Amino acid sequence: MKKRLLALTLGTLAMLAACSKQSPSAPSETAAEGEAPAPLRIGMDATYPPFEFVDPQGEISGVSVELGRAIGQQLDRPVQFQNLPFDGLITALKSGAIDLIISSMTETEERAQSVRFSRPYVKTGLSILAAQDAAVHRVEDLQKPGTRVAVRIGTTGESWSQSHLPDAKLIRLDSDAACVLEVINGTVEAWVYDQVSVMNYHRQHPQRTRALLAPLREEFWAVAMRRDAPAELEQGVNAAIHTLQTEGGMERIADQYLKPARELMQQQGLPFVFDLD
């Protein structure tokens, strides 16, 4: 009898132990009853003012942070911002280290093979920041053999230049600061980047640069999530963007971070980046 009871006891313990073992998985995005909701982990490269940057207090700030907070509020989840290199963001997303990318990321067919994109929240275009004394006045000038063009690694400016400037000498750099420095020092003739950044850097260096804002191509920025992301996450992201776009939220963000850029674009007859229609 004791042997039978012992066998039953050992069998029960083995069953409980087996039930307690679970395969590793990403943190649950839905809180169990009575538990705090899991934080929404948002990755961005905070070297891209005014969209993503580190403020004087050492906090990540900018347009993308405001958007991330709105998404967290829509989903009723706290948010955590992670400052990561731009060319490592998709890897971090796919590995489960972060839940979303909000980092001025252009929606492209190539990226869409790896991630799922939200509805767009910015419409912009590639443009040119030219050195003041460079013989660059239109895109055809960049196509001349040997023209030195700065591009930031991993951006659509780099991929566009590879395709459209086969005779140019591309100088690949890993930060905005490095690209701007090459332009203002005259070691490159130009830098291919987005309109808002080109405007901002020209405003900072008006005597050393020229902004050629006519778009080389139209681009849309969107929030990226894993391709197998839960439907409620995608719905929450899109709902937050829609609310900001229709209830004045984007206007408030523009007033806080993009007022000079908006005024300059209006002066030049260009649509503002939040005007998607």
C-alpha cells in the first residue's frame, strides 16, 4: 500500500513539474486580470531632431515620442523608449526586443517584407542639402561623374542614390552630424536626405549650405511592427494615428516641434509633412 501511495505521489509530482515547464515566449502583450499591462517597448534612433533626439535632461524627446505616447494611451499601456542604431531597429523588432519602431522610417517594399507598417503619419520627400559653393542646383548636377554625395547608411537617401547616381562618389556615413559636417566643410558637394532635415540643417548653417527642397521622390513614414503582431496592436496604432490626424493632435505636435519647418514649406509652396491628402 505504501509503495502504491509513493508511486501515486511521485507520479503527481512529475505531472505538476511537466505542467510548470513552458517553452520560452515573448512577454504577453495582454495583461491578465489584476495585473498591470505590459509596457509597450518602442525603438528609435534618437539622433534625428526634431523627430527623435535626446533633450538636455537626457530624455528621449521629439515628434516620435509624442506619437508613441499617444499609441500607449490608446492601448492603455505604459511606454518605454529605447535608443537604438537605425540600422539595428528591424533586427531588434524581429527578435522581440521591442514592440514597435517609430523612427522616421520610410515605408518601402523591401522593408515591408520584414515588418508590417501602420497607416502613414508623414508625407515627405528626398531632397538635397548642397554646399554653398558647390555647382549643384538640380539633381542632374549630382549625376556628373565624380560628384561627391554624402548618404547616411541604412536610409532611403542611400538606396535612392545607389540607384539614381551611378557615376557619383557616394560617401557613406553613420550619422546626421557626420553628413552635415562633410557638407559645411565642402568635402562633399551635397547630401541626399529628407526635406525636414534638409530645412533644419540649412537653418543651422545658412552661410555654408543651400536647401534644394524640390522632392526627388515622395515618401511616407509609418510605424513598424512585427508581421505576426496581434491584431489589437495594429488596430491601436492605427486608431491613435487617425485620432491625432483628425482631432488636432498633429497640429499641436507641429506647433511644438516643427513650426519653423512648416513656415518655410508654406513660403516655398510645398505641402507640409503632416498634410497627407
